[in-house]
Amino acid sequence: MAKKHAPSIKDEDTYEALRAQGASKEKAARIANAQASEDQSPSQKGGKAPPYEEWTRDALYARAKEIGIDGRSGMTKDELIEALRTH
């Protein structure tokens, strides 16, 4: 059974699946809620960017700098990925 995240998440299973695929909390919530709505039908096709695991550490660092993640200079590649996904 999926754990309850917040009352604002309308489709817990979709939310959990998207998070497992690497979607941010915000993106997973938006898509899960849209799929739960009869008025919306979001597509499964995502963007063209490769997953963060395929990025270099330098590229991850640059992205973290763009969005203002603090402490990025001392982070490993895995820590940068986690920070980007949870930001």
C-alpha cells in the first residue's frame, strides 16, 4: 500500500511510480493529480533530457547552481542528484 503523502495527492500509486522513476515531488504531484481528474489527461511522454545518472558531475553542479541549491560545491554526484530531485 502506498504511504499517504498529503491530502493534496489524489493518486498515490501514480505519485509513487513517478517518484521511483526520478520525478521531483512537485512534478509527480502535478501529474498524479491531473490523472486523477476527469477533466485532464496528461501524457506519459516526458522531456527529452536524459536521467540525472547520465549527466556528468559538472553538469549536475551547473544545474544546481542555476536553481540555487546551497552547499553544492561539496556534494558528490549522488548528493547533487538527490538535491536536484528534492528541490
